[in-house]
Amino acid sequence: MKFKPEVYKIPDVAGQPFIDEAEIWHYINYAAADAESVRAVIQKSLNKQRLSLAETAILVNATDPLLIAEIKAGARELKEKVYGNRIVLFAPLYIGNKCANDCEYCGFRATNKDAVRQTLDDQQIINEIEALEDNGQKRLILVYGEHRDYDADYIAHTVDLAYGVKKGQGEIRRVNINAAPLSDEGFRKVKEAGIGTYQIFQETYHKPTYQKYHHFGKKADYDYRLTSLDRAQDQGLDDVGIGALFGLYDWRFEVLALVRHTNHLEACYNVGPHTISFPRIQSASGLTIDASHLVSDDDFARLIAILRLAVPYTGMILTARETAQIRNEVIHFGVSQIDGGTKLELGSYSMNLNEKQDLNKEQFKINDDRSLNQIIDELLDDNMLPSFCTACYRLGRTGEHFMEFSVPGFIKTKCTPNAILTLAEYTLDYAPEATAQKAWKVIEKNLEPLDPKLKTDLKERIEKLKEGTRDLYY
């Protein structure tokens, strides 16, 4: 099969809208998903080439169970080639739930009178981070409602606060952000604060549906939100994350739109998003949505495999919205990052176990309430390699520089050793004995296939960790 370059009806211009609804539906409506075409697209992806919309539509239209199984198998093989058996772990920390928007699917929506509004003060934030560090967390994503109180100065302040909390061997080495689009000056400020990825989710790329669910506030402006990460890139913030909330509109459209957004960023800035997220609608306080587009478990697993094939080098995040069963399945053919030990109520990480939780302080319901150590324990049982690595961000391997390393595959020679080092740290500082025994066996297994010189150096670094040194990385 010969692959043709795509020419979009709306050209890619920095800062300009790029989604053409009719064009995306044209690809979906006319893509032929015969076995030969599907297998040719899978093979292109296995050669580590990003897929076009037309090629992604072929995978989306494949309904034969045997072809869907081949798509998942291809995604599994690709994930192993690019990421190995690593799974990166993080925790979300909700800072405040004030919100000026009115999104019908969200518990934070301004018109939800049942929501208990709160913003953590500095000491509460410190208490939360200390509790997270006590469990071994090293990577956080700070989450804010979209409200004038959570401006760039405030976000930068909370980032500085997070990096400054040290308890025992605990420290936070990377802080990502999920917040409202900022002004040009705002994006510069949060970059200077040393953040990792700045996430802004479009929620749905289908404009009529977007307008249906977003009634007022800045978020009601579809085009402003769509181009927000262009503005971040223009200000030098080259580590960005995109996402869609599956269940608002047809999942096939959203998958192609996420690929189109990736293509747009690559065309304008020579680098796509660092991560793609695909949260699925779950129950929330005050939730009112049209249920006709809710995504089944089978289709959800399928779309994750398709996204993995479509964007080989983009990290994919799956949160505790999903059940442990679903998460354990899809980490094998798509997902590269998951959260662990997640609590969504503001102040809940440091909350006394006897304190009653108020679900009206949550944005949505979580379905995987395993502790961080339970997740690590099960990943080890599954021969996965849990990782808290933050090396690339601190060494400047982001944006175009990250692509220079990752696209040729060189990053794997650093990611696996760094994952081993962070797992060794966790094992020494936080793991119960039963988990520690599993961890050292997994570490030994992952050391074996490494280059002999690298393996020797890595073993020497592990010995330094055992002697008390911390934060070693390549």
C-alpha cells in the first residue's frame, strides 16, 4: 500500500484554528478497512512513523474482531519497541476547585450549588505533599479550577512550594500543570517556575458539541482553547499535553482530532504534544450529559491501541477514573503513564482516616482506589518496570530536543536505566519487604539485556543508592 501525504483544507498556521469537522468525517466515512489496508497501516506504525488522518481512519473503521486483535497486537509490539516495559507513576494534587466555567459534565461547574468550594492554603499544600512523599511519590500534576484566583502568579507560587517540600528521603522532582489557558506572559511565568508539562484538554473537538456543553466563561470560546497550546509554544513552553474527554461525542471523531492536533503542533513547532490523555466520562456531582456517546470498555481499549499506533512517540496517560482491570489491560498496548494512590477530594492525602470525605469537593469519581504500593506490587507481578524518572525534564530533553533523542530510539537506553534507579530508590525507602523482594528480582531481570558497560555502571550506582546517595540519573 502506498501512503500519500495529506494536504488539509485548513492549512497549519501557528495560532490559528485547524479542525475541519467535515474533513475529519470524510476520512472516517470513506476509509476502507480491508485486511490489507489495516495491516499496511500497522506496519507503517511499527516502523515508528506517525500516521496520517487517512491511515488512522482505516484503523478506526476496522470492526472485524481478528483485525482489532491485530491492531492491539501491533500496539503492544510498538509500545515495547519505544517504551520497553516501563510504566511511569505520578499523583494528581487538586489545589482549588473554584471555577468560572459551566461545563455540564464537571463537578466543579460554576452552577453546581452542591459543590463545596475550597482552595488549599500554603500549609495545607505542604501537608498534602508531605503525605505524598511519605508514600514515595516523586512526580505530581497540580490541578486547578479555571478561576481568576488561579492565575499564573498563583500557579508559579504553588509550583515553588511543591519543589521546596522535603521530608525524609522524599522530594518532588517534577511538577506538571493542568489548568486554564494563560496569557502570553502567564505561560512565560509558569515556564520560569520550572514546570514539566502544561496540560490543556480540548474536552471535545466537535465544535457544536463543545458549544452544547460549555455555556459561559472563557472556556466557552472553542477557538481560544483550541489554539492555547500554540500560544504556550510561542512563549517557549515546549512541553505540552493534549486530551479529549471521551463520552461527549463520537469516539472515532475525537481520535482523529487528537491526531490532527498532534500533526498541527508538529507542523508549526517541529514537535508534537509530550502526552495525550483520554479520560472517559464518569459520574460527578451535578453531572448532566447526553449518554448516547458513552464509550464501552471494548471500544475504549480499542481506541487506546489505535492512538498508540497513530502517535508512536507520544506519552499516553490513563488516570484512576478507570478501573484497575481496565488499566491493567491497556498498559500493555498503549498507556505509558498512570497515577497511583489517587485521592481527589481537596486535602484528602493528609486527611485522618477517621475524617469523613465530602464527595462534593471532588471533580469526578475515581474507580481505582489502590494505594501506590499496591499498584507497584501488581506491576511487578506483571513483569512491568515502575518508574518515577524525571531526568529528561531536568536535563532539557524536552520539545525538539526530546524528539532528537526519542525518535531514533536512543531514549530507551536512558529510560530503562533511570527507571531501574528510581525503582531501587523506592524499594530502599518505602517498599514493604514483600514488595522489595519482587522489586529486586525485576531490577535484576531488566539489568540482564543491557549493554555490559552500562550494566556495570548501573550496578555501581545502585550500590551508591544502598549507601545513601539519592537522585542518580542518566
